[in-house]
Amino acid sequence: VGAKVDGIRVPLWTRIKNGQSVEIVTAEGQSPQATWLDIVVTGRAKSSIRRRLREEDRERFIKLGRELARVAFEHVGRRATDKALETAAKQMRLPSADELLARLGSAELAARDMVAALYPTAKVGGEIDAKRAVVGLDPGQSFQLAQCCQPVPGERIVGISYRGKGVVVHTIDCQALEELAEESNRWVDVQWHSGQHAAVHTVSLDVVIANDAGVLGRICSLIGEQKANISNLVFVDRKPDYYRLIIDVDLRDIEHLHAVMLVLEADSDVAEIGRHRDLARAP
């Protein structure tokens, strides 16, 4: 897509003068880009572009939502049939299955909530047993896992005591620990318990993928093939050539996490993959 003024190819943002001859160069299958809103002048043109972008977003969200639903249902031994999706939509008081899928794809709804609405007794998550998860705590001492670094069983951890919160367990490389380097009296030597842990630990992944048809669906399938579940997905940045997103993945332990990251890293359409660290969620 482009334009010619008086027979010469020019950028779309070129201002034209009275009397000039303008030729619009089109391409079959071309879709409008959000950046065009900065170029067009008339309200009618802006409205048309926004409407088409909303339609394309909805189509993309429905397609992604269907893949997320498939993975989530398979995680509890079920199939995401049309009837199951329609029933889930009704249970969640949504007008249609497409609306349910669109909200899943846009991260307005979590896949685990959809499964729980349809199969309340299905095991879609797990709470951590404070008596068995880590060792090194004083008797009766409470603990919680830090949300800034999201530690999982099998990786090195350290506890930090917080007034009113008990001990908060961080990964050994968490950036939040830098501020506490001089407060050794608050550090607690803890390790993961050698026994069984909760079935689900959520880890957020930063992923950059190519903006091509089918790529996002394939990424979701790859995660599902590793027996991991996507509990949430948020688009952080969208460009004509790539997406940057944060994917919340439910998994067992550090080995499971490495397996998921390895299979994604091997995909040719994945430009970047890493754990998402959010210091804003530090205690």
C-alpha cells in the first residue's frame, strides 16, 4: 500500500496540493494499521480505520481465545466443544461463545475461571501447603512466595522476613534483594521441601513473536504440548512486524519451566523469551 503524486511514489503522510494527480496503490488482503490514524485527516477516515481495527482485533481475539480454551480444557481432561463453550458462556452470563472467546483472547477473562465455571470440581489449580513447601522456617512461622520473581520448586531461594507478612520467599537472583543486602538479620535460609508440592505454580514469561498468521496459536499449542496451562495472556506492545506479550503459565517446577522455555526458544517465530520480573509487585 502506498501512493503516487504526479506519477512519483511518495510516503502516505505526504501533503498534497490543489491540482496534483493522486494515485492510491493498493494490495490484495492489506489491512489498515493503527499508525494510519496519525496520517489521515478526516473524521470519516479515522472512524473507518478504527472500526476495521476493532473488527480485526475481535477476530484475532476469538481465534486466540479458542486456542486458549482448547489448552485449558485439555489440561483437565476435557474437550472445548462448541456446546461446552456455549454452556460456559451461559454460566458466565455472556451473550455467546464468541463473546467468551473474545474475552479470553483479550485477557479480560482467565481460562481457569472459564473451566471452573463449567467444571467446578475440576482441579484447575492448587494452594501451597505452608507446612510442606519449604524448610527452614520456625515452627508456626507463615510464609508466602514473592510475586516479583515467582519462585518455583527446584530453584535456589531465600527468605526475607517482613513485619506483618511473615517470611517472603524470593529467587536467589531477585533484584528486590539488592535493597536488602545490608539487612542480614532479615534473611532466612530456606530450601524447597523434598516432598511433593502444589501441582500449579504460575510463572510470567516475556515473549516477543512475529506478527504472522497462526504464530500466536502455535505458541499456545506448544505450551499445551508441554502439559502446561496458560492462565493469562496480555499484549504489551503490538507492531506491524511483531507482538510483545506476557504469558502467565501454570507449571510444576523449574524443570518444567525450562522445558517450556526451551521449546519456545527453538521456534523460529519467537524472537525473545524470558521470565517476566515485576519489581512493582515486590513486598
